[in-house]
Amino acid sequence: MNTVGKAVKRGEEKRREWLAIKVEKAGKYQLERRKRNAITNLQKENGEWCNFEKEIEEEITDYFQKLFKTTQPDHCDAIFEEIPQTITSQMNSKLVRSVIEAEIRKAVFVLHPNKAPEPDGMTPIFFQKFWNIIKYDLIAAIGSFFHSSNMLKAINETIVTLLIPKIPYPVLVSQYRPISLYNTLVFYKATNEEEQQVMQTIKVYEEASGQMINAEKSCVFFSKNIEEITKTEILRTLDGMKDVKQSKYLGLPMAIGRPKKQIFSYIKDKAVNRLQGWKKRLLSQAGKEVLLISVILAMLAYAMACCKLGLCMDICKEMAIFWLGELKKRKKYTGLGGKK
């Protein structure tokens, strides 16, 4: 074997060794991540602790079943009277007609073939590939649901895939929240009249929907012009809602003043922490570029769509240091693809 052939062989061996190390590290990272995100300790409502995984599963299931259980509300007239009628008889006839094969087929084939797997692991490509075989059973099941409103239990299963902690070290199920829950933001003047109107509106909503507002998960944010005595009076009648000095709504601070750079500094801190973690890995320039574009820049996108930030240059500086490497950390930095 000539010199070139030996060099190529050594390069292939080194690459296989590098890939084996990367696979091993990725496996360890996923294992550590599962351990970190797993719920291993959970306290029951009676004060006892769940000792087994099955007990934790049952405690979580029972809690959310009670939380979302309907109370069969029958006070809906006040709600329906305020909803304008926009569905005509012609539109209604189209909505209640039987579904046809073409509609079901279109819905199946617009799905990405390899995304959204079911609990049994079947992705949409299975239904698309074998449509001519399974379409009869599938159409019958869907048609039965539209006619009788009864859905197969296996289809209607709901899996709680992610519970977000509300506090640093949660021990109760109530200290977690599913990622799919809705948040509602209500604005009103800090007066007794409007406060009573808001509470009356909440009461009507609870009676009509059967869903109760959880005061422990609700909070009140006052403007700077509200006196302390007024805050105390309002909080006294809001069923235990807490006053928050600064909070976030949909990922953004609720109150944004002039020093935006200071208010949004948490974004920079998250970006810097992420970059510091990546520096410990053996990444190629292509790998660095992918991480910078797909992760770091994505952190800024949502906030910048709503507000003009004053920390973009600081984050770009940290990105450039990560891109150029530790040897050039103290030199003049450049933008990605730019010149000094």
C-alpha cells in the first residue's frame, strides 16, 4: 500500500474512532437528561410519598382527571346571548354532512411522512403507504365518530408528555403544569367597581364552562401609580391571588420600561450559558455554524418580533468568540462571514 493509501486508511480509522466517541457521548447526554427531567419524588395529597413509578403515574393521572373533569354546567344562557350568530343554515348543512373518502385521504396525505408518531409508533407514512389496504377501516372509524360522536378509546388517548415545574424543587403534582394549558391576560382599572365586574365575569365563566379559576396559579400585576392601600383592598377580594412585581407572559416581561437592555439581559445570559456548554465539545466549523443559527439566533427571534433589543451586539460578540475559537478570544471580533 502506498503512502496515500495508508493516509486515507488512517483517516478513515480516525473518523470511525471520532464517531464512536460522539455516539457514546450522545448516549450519556441523553441518559443524564432523562434522569434530570424524570419525576422521582412526588408527595400525595394525604402527605404520603410515592415510592414506585406506578404510584407516581397514578397520582399524576388522578390529579389531572379531577382537574379537567366536567361539572355538567347548565348556566350557559348568559354566555350564548352575547355570542353573535355567524353560521348560516347553508354553512351548517355543509358542516353536518357526512365526510367523504376524498376529504379523509387529503387530511392523511398532507401530513409529513415521518412526523407525529402515534403511541404505537406508527408515523403517517404507514397510513400513506398502505392506504389502499387500511382505508376502509379508517374511513369507517372516522365516519362513525362524525355520526355518533363516539371515538375509539385508543384514538382518544391523551399522553402528558411534558410537565413544567412552577418552582425550583417541586414535590406536589399541583406544582407542575402541562405545556398545553392556556394562559389568559385581563386588563382593568384598579377600582372596586371594575374589580367586582371582573369577579362577576369570572363567576359566569365558571358556571357556564365548568372550569374553575385556580387562584394559586393566578397573579395580579399593578402599575407603579397604584397606592399600597388600594392594592391591599383589591387583593383581599381576589381569592388569594398574589401580587407580582415582575413577571412574564408568553415568555416576555409584562412590564417593559426604557432600560430594555437590562430587562432582556436574561436572553443574553441564556445564550452565554449555552455557548459555554458547547465550548467543551469537539465541534467542527460547520457544527458551530448550525448551532449558532438554529439555537442562539432563535433565542432572539421571538423577543425581537415584539421589541427592539439593545443587546444584539453583546450576543454577536459572544457568538464571534465561539466561532473564532479560544485562541482569538482577546482579539478584535468579527461578525459571521465578515471581515476584520
